[in-house]
Amino acid sequence: SQYSFENRRAVVKSKEGDKYGYVDERYDLVIPMKYDMAHPFQNGRALVSKNIHMGIINPEGEEIIPCAYRAIRAFKEGFYAAYLSGKGWGYLNWEGDVIISHQYRDAYPFSEGL
């Protein structure tokens, strides 16, 4: 198969080649082709973008982190660093809640927890 399935989902590209969505293992489209970019799922989350803004979705297609950020970095500690235009970098938890406000020039992984 040309598809790589993670969390029973695989990224697919539209025939026009400009949008991405996800199919299940039966090749049924389960997350609509509405994204400008889409990454494979890892640990139940996938990085996507719409209109140059990034977000994180779950396998049901729900935006855990809305497509409102210019950049998102995932860290092994279970946190995301996200860049919000006009504000800066901040940190979000696994559920998408802001835990450290967007005010920094850059963001790095935590050392020894928070």
C-alpha cells in the first residue's frame, strides 16, 4: 500500500493536489480534504495547516489546537510550543490549553519537567 497508517488514519492528497485529508483503513475519507498541509498521526495527534496557520487534530478530525498558529513544535514532555503572530512563543499542554502565555522570542524543550 502507498499509504502509511497511524491511528488507523493515512494522509491523502486531493486530485488537484492542493488539499489534504485522511482516510481510514477501508480508504473511506474520514477527515475532509480541507488542509493545505497534513502530517501523519503520531500518538493520536497530527499537525495540519490551513491558510498558513498550523494546528493539531485528533483521529476524529477535531482540532485539539486550532489552526491559529504560525508554527508549532512538539516536545517529548507532552507539551507543544506554539508561535502566535504578534505575541510570540508560548506553551500548550496535550489538550491544547495555554499553560505558558505567548510572550517569548523562542521556545525550547523543558529540562527536568516544568
